[in-house]
Amino acid sequence: MHEYAVTESIVEIVCRHAADAGAGQVRRIHLVIGELATIVDESVQFYFDFISQGTVAQGAELSFRRVNVEVQCGACGHTWQPESADWTCPLCGAAQARVQAGREFYVESIEVEDA
């Protein structure tokens, strides 16, 4: 259900930037979402279709780019993309993994039509 709140934020951000740019209509919104963000694309799309009604973002296409989880070993510095819940370093065996990528959730860009 947290997708509703984050989708409200997306619509607010997009509408504010579209107004600042003097845009007539938002055509596409590019979102970046990390695997660890626990955001469901379909839920964001569903809420977006509802929340954006009556705004310059109504009817805009949402484009989702997923970012894989990437971790770095705190002991040896090795960086890898874990394929399971086991984040033990495959190089040195230490259990000191730090997330380097995969928590992202942001609006990367907005495509607009001039007013």
C-alpha cells in the first residue's frame, strides 16, 4: 500500500517540474527503482492512473528501469551482485556486505510537450 503515497509524490514532483518548465502536457515519466525498494510497478501504474487525473501528467506513460542489487565486501572490497539471500563474499567469505546499489527510487526524467 505504500505505493499510493510514493505515487502521490511522483505526481507532485512531475507536475511541479512541468509547471516550472512551462509544459503543456507530460508524455512520459522515467522512473528508476532498485530491487530492494519493494515497489511494485503495476501498483504504481494503477495509482498513477487514478492520482494523475486532471493534471498535466494525466495519460503519461510510465517507464520503469530496475536496478539490480550490488554489494561490496567490507573486508576485502570485492563488489558483486548476489543471486540469493546469502551475501557472504564469494572472494574472501566475510559476511560484511554493504549495499552499493539497489535501493534507488527516483524520477530520472520527464518528457513533456510544450504548451
